[in-house]
Amino acid sequence: MTGTGSDNNNNIETFLHCELCYLELKNAKTEEDFSLIGAVAGESQMSYSRFEVGWTKQGFQVWCTRHNTNVIHIDFDDITNVKKLAKLHAKERR
């Protein structure tokens, strides 16, 4: 089943980040800055993020446990939201 996204390979093309995590890590410049946010110099966004991911009554949600905030909640009952995400993804790839 190659090329369908249903195999056991990582098919992620664009990553999601908590905006607060992203800005914290991006703005940390000194050892003290990194220490205050619980990170180390050179740490990647992937290792710094703290996500819970799962199914909800409406669809699928990514939750940042570091900042106790929603990263994305995809409502499968409202297909227009999925279409908006696809358009946004297409724009980001340009």
C-alpha cells in the first residue's frame, strides 16, 4: 500500500507546532532563557513540544500540555473545516 498514506511510514509533509512553544524556543537566546523554559540550546521544536493527540466526539485534536492549549481540532462532522485546512496547507507549501 505505498503512496496512499496508510502504510506504516511517516508521511508527514508539514509539521504542526504550538505557537507558544514555537515562539518560546525561537526567542530563547541565553542559557538562562533556555533554563527558564525547560529547554537546552539547539533543541528542536519536535523535542520541545509536549502534545497529547486523540479522538474527540467531533473528530481529532492535538493538545499542547506544556501550555494547556489547543493546537488543532479537526471537526470531521464539518467537512468545510477539513477543506480549509487543505487550502491552508497548500498555501504554506508554496
